[in-house]
Amino acid sequence: MSTNVNMTNKFGKYKYFKIGELGGGGIIVSYKCTNRCRHCLVVGAPERENIWIKPEFLDLVYKTIKKSGPNVQMHIGGGETFLNPECCLYSMELAAKNDIFVDYIETNGFWGGDKAKYMPLLRELKKLGLKSILISVSPFHSEFIKPQATTDAIAAVKEVFGPEGAFVWIPDFLNVFDMIDMDKPLKIDKLPERFLKMIPDMYYLIPGGRAGYLGEKFFKKWPAKTFFMTDCVREFASTAHFHIDYMGNYMPGGLCGGISICDYTEIGTSITLDDKPILSALINGGIKSLFDFAVNDYGYVPDPDGYCGKCHLCVDIRKFLYDKCDFKELKPAEFYKFLKK
């Protein structure tokens, strides 16, 4: 973090913020998805705009990433990457051109029911140097994708990339398939309540994005003041799992969907917080500063039922502020439009 103690703003001493050397992260090639998963941190949905990262733009993003993190390891995600096979291919080609290692490409495996159509894509990706495919497995995904399609997708990846090339996230959820009809989407609310309570820990679930609104079947709720002692500097400063989306928005390593610290071109520079009051509040005073700003300046009323965590509180406040006023750090706009849909 870059600071100057002689320069202050309304939230505290930090007027500037600087992103350090990039460690590892992902490219969000699109937010369009086959699913509208209830736990999604970036609020993917079928209704999201059918816009994908352009190869010319991605080349520029990769160049910036390589300059800011010479040893960076990347992954390709969405949205749902396999909705656009061409994008998957040029994402790999351009990574190789810029000497960037791509660890995996993410998919929800929706294509497993028609795997013959996607086998050529898997083979081409392997030829381009890709070592593994991450297949998401969870009850949330299975609400939209038949479990049989998921297992068929895993089998297809293993056939092309070998047993170690199928990065199943999370493998423990495959055991759930033994409890249900493999040829029908899962009705998650029909699962035993004790199991629903276990899902957040099993999936390392962050109560951001849609996840905070899952409710008390999944999370215990607490009053807003419970989280006032926590700050967000660690999450914002972390470059271990950052993301850059197809518009160039930089999302910090804490997986804070719907908030852009900066444009990718500003990585490594001193980013002013003067015109970003939400970021300034979170960096200088944590969630309490954001809460006080929303209550005192805009009339935010806390939910009497409480919140699942500081990320849920943050998202709820940001949604309220997005509806009230134009804040340049609240990007992309579609995050807030589809958050509760």
C-alpha cells in the first residue's frame, strides 16, 4: 500500500493505494453462464451480456500482467468458458505468446451430456499446453446441470488430459451424487438440513456475491456490529488470487465481486482514493467505515435479521449505494442488476 501521512481524506490517512507484484490470478473472459448459481461470487447468469474478452484486448492485459508479475500463474474462468470455445483457444494462444503459464481453465461441465462435441476442444487445448481443466462440482451447480453430465465431463477430461488433468472442485461433493437421481437436476432444498449447514465449510464458501443471501439454512446470521472490528486491507492488497475481467476491471485477491480497485492499466501505480469513497472507507476503516458512510450520508438501514459475514454486509451496503448514486468503483454494473435475480 502506498501512503502519505501528510495527505488525508474523510475516511483516514490513506489517500492512495498501490497493487504490488502479481502472484496468481484469473481472467474472467465473460460473465455469461449456463447457470444462475445461488453461491456465485461474480453473479454469473444466462441473462448476462453475451460479451467476451477480445483477443487484442487480452493480449494487452497479458502484457501488463507479465510486467507486473514475471512469475505469475493464471487461470481462465467466467461465467462459463466452454460457451465460447474460440475464446478458450485464443486465451491459451495469447498466454503462450506472452510467456504466461495457465494452470487451468474453469468449467461447470454443462457440456458433459454432449461430450463428443467438445472432445476436439479438449484435444486442442492440450496441444496448446494446457495441463488441466477445473470442473466445478457442488449442489449449487447441480441445480442446473444433471449430475450425469458432470461425471461425463470429468470422464472426458480424464480421457484427454489423464487422471491428474481433471481438477475437480470440490471432489467431496461427488459423494452427494450417490444420494440423488443422476439424470435430474438436484433440488438442493430437499437435502437434509444438517448437510446444508455443512456446505459452506466444505466449499470454502465466502458469503459475498449471491452467497450471502443463501439464508439461515446455510449460514448463521449476526448483527452488523459483529463485523465492525474487521478490515479489508489484507483482501485488497492480496495478489494471490486476483481477477481481471473482460472490461479490464481489477478484482482483488479477496474475490470481492462487484468492486473494481482500478483498471488493469493502473496496476503498479499509485491509485487515488479521492474519487472512490467506498474503497477509501474499506481501506481506511474497514466495514464499519463503509457502514457509517452508508447510514449517515445515504440513509442505509441495516437488516434486523443480520448478516452471514462481513462480505455479505459489504455487498448489501454496496447494492444499496449502487441504487442510490453513481460510484465509479462499483463495477461491473450488471453485478448489481443481477445480484438478487
